[in-house]
Amino acid sequence: MSTPCLSLHRVAYDPEASAFRAEVQYLDATGIHRRVVQLRAPLTAEFQRITRGLRDAALAAA
């Protein structure tokens, strides 16, 4: 199994949902794909937690 190349774009915080949202673009053997993913976390969450959570959500949706 290969690891896809993944990048996060347009990361924003939605205060109504108490969640970070991002457009994720990833490249795998079948081509380029885009998805919107969400991570429920407080606005004060650490950067590493946010990026890891968004990445994990994107890989789970793939």
C-alpha cells in the first residue's frame, strides 16, 4: 500500500460548529482528489493537534 501525497488548503475555524474545516487535496495512484474535512476542536487547540486531526480525517475519507 502506498502513502498518498496530501496537502491542506483553506483552513478555517467555524465558531458555530466549534470545528476547523479544510479543503484537502491528495494524489494517489488513481489521480488527484479533493475533499472538505472537519475536525471538532476548540479555537485554542495546538497547531499540531489541528493538522494531525485534519490529516487523519482526510485519510479516513479517502
